[in-house]
Amino acid sequence: MKKVKSVSEIRRLITESKKAGKTIGFVPTMGGLHAGHISLLKRARELSEFVVASIFVNPVQFGPGEDFSEYPRDEDGDCRILEENGCDLVFLPDASEIFSDSRKIGISIDRLTDHLCGSSRPGHFEGVLLIVAKLFNIVAPEMAFFGQKDAQQAVIIQRMAAELDFPVKIVICPTVREEDGLAMSSRNLYLSRQDRISAAGMITGLREAFAAAGKGERDPSVLKALIEERMKASGFEPDYIEIVRAGSLDPVDRIEGTVLMAAAGYLSSTRLIDNIAFRAAGKRVEEVLLEFPDWSRHGK
Ligand code: PAF
């Protein structure tokens, strides 16, 4: 696996691979790699011929008082994981390689950031869109891989790619979970022993609400109350619990079609998020992976 720090060098290597006829699959990360990232790498390996990852703790997606300085950084450990899991090239830029005056440039997206993490982390998704757009321009991948745990991020990136005509297919991969259901996250490392036990309460609440939907409950406020009750009983201070339309991320007033049921909450000072996406048709409910069938308005 090649390790590259400069934009000019990665561009040279990507051009070489493209000339050799290889399709580029891209896994952008902030490091702190875990089994969720490994599943993205494996999917990238299956679907593309040259796998590129990036590790960059993006300062502009962290708000004041958030965990930018504590965010787990272990370049050597992360590179080992990448190499063992089929990565061909890793981009490890310093902040000065990425941001100069371009920090004054912004990309924002209407309405998709009004709910869920968008309302509790002002500026976060603008920071994500800026770095992802820059990385897409640098790496020029045919496909980019994101986890469903960060469902709002995936939806927003897909919309940006479609609206700004990036010729990239956004591929969503299922959330990878610990045995007790806790979604893998770099932030799980912050949890104390007690909080780690409590942390499964979020997915338990989501699953209880999904089970209630399976028994015919179609009122979002009833499902949200079930999630809230379970989260609070487990020791969470809920940040939000929302049920939104999967594509528009607008709140729904009745469960039907494909919805995203998402929660965020604090255990001590650690903020965790999780979700279940499901389709409700008549009496049936079925858990689904978010999909973007019309990923490009212009085809490929
Ligand atoms: O999901 C993440 O790790 C980050 O938000 C991303 C997409 C790498 C952008 O910094």
C-alpha cells in the first residue's frame, strides 16, 4: 500500500491507475478505524479495481466545544488496518495541504440539514460537504463508500454529488454492530465501562420501535416515545429522536413508505447516533439499506 501526503503525488498515482483502466473506489475516513470502516474497504475491493482511502481529521466539521482535539489519532495502526484490508493507496494530508484560502469557500444544502444532526451541530454538514467535495476532486473516484450509521451524511453527500455533477456513485454499506447491537463508531472509545454497557440502549429502543411498527403502529410520536423511554432508562440524555422520509429527511406524520428512524444522545459527554431505515407497506414493515437509484442526473 502506498502512503501519500501531497495532492500532486496522489493525482499522479490516480492518473496512472486510470490510464491502466482501473476503476477507483474511495473510502474517506477520519481514522480511528474499526470494523465499520473495514466493511467499507471490503465493499470497495469487491466493486472497484483500485482502492483509495483517506485519513484526515477535518477541523471544519467540528463545532466549538466538540471533540476535534481528542478525536482518536493512530496513523500507524490505521495504516496497518488499511493495508490488511485491501487498500492500495492511502492519502494522509496535513491540514495545510488541504486548506488555504479555500476555507472561505462553503457548500451548503437546503432543508436536508434542518433536522437530525443538522439542527444540533450547526455548520457540521457544511464542513463535511467541503472536505468531501475537495477529496472527490483530488481522488476522482468512480465510487465512494459510506456507512448507513451516518445516514444523514450519506444522503447529503449523495445530493451534493448529484447537484454538482460529480461523476461518482455513492454506495451505502450496512451499519456494523457489536454483539449487543451498539453501532461501531470511533467515538465508542470514549465510553467508560458503565457507559459502554448503557450504550446498547439506543439500538434497543430503535428495535423496540421497529417491532411496534411491525405490529401495526403507524403513529411516529408513539414510536419516538418508545425510543426515548428506552434511551432514558439506559442512562442516555437524548439529543433528538426523529422519524423522517428517507430521501428528503422531512419529518413524517404517519409511518408509510421508506422512513429513517434516527436517534442521537449523550452518555456522559459522549454523543452517539444510530438509526434504522425501514419500508412500511400496508401491514408489512421491512428493514432496508438506504439506496440512491438515481445517483446521477446524467448517467455515466
Ligand atoms: O464520516 C466521516 O468519517 C467523515 O465525516 C468524512 C466523510 C470522512 C468527512 O470528513
